[in-house]
Amino acid sequence: MSAIHLPADVDEQCRALCEALNTLPGIKTVESCCGHGERPFRIWFEAHSLKSLPLVAYHTVPCHVGFFWNCRVTTDCAMSPVLFLLESIEVGEVAYEQAGKMATALGTETELKL
């Protein structure tokens, strides 16, 4: 996944999951924050095609990955274009470990399904 270009200031804990998401057709991450042990882990992304969204959503459900994350549609007070938010329930090391597992699973599933 190292061929994906991410800004140099991306939180290291976000890098693998951002890279995995960016390998999905039509998905482009636009912002992320690991939460720094105090807030949920968050990645905002654009979906230029809805084809990859089921694969992202699949990896947010405990029966598939062993933990629960939120994936929701967001905008702002100015009704800016829609972004999707992938967000952990846990914070800190637990969230970082889950993000790593999700990144690995997304990479494997991408090769198999898309």
C-alpha cells in the first residue's frame, strides 16, 4: 500500500487505514485524526462511487471484525459536499489496534472482491 501518497503530517496511527481506504475504487480520504488517546479515531473520506461503500461498512460490524465503528454521512452548516466519516467507538491504543486490523482486512478483501 505504500504507493498511496498521503500528506507528511498524517497521524502515524491513521496512515495504514487511510492507505487501505484510498486503494478502494472511488474512495479518497480527505482528513484524519487518531484522537490522541482522548477522542475517537476519525477518518473523513469522499466516495466518488458507491461501489466500495459496502466493503467499508462491512468492516465496521463486530460479527465481521470483532469490534464496532461508525460510518456515517456528514456535511457542515454551509451544506458543503457530503463526506463520509469512519469513526471508532474506543479511543487510544484500542482504537489504533482496531484501525490496523481494519486496514489489513480491507487490503485483503479489496484483492478478493473488487
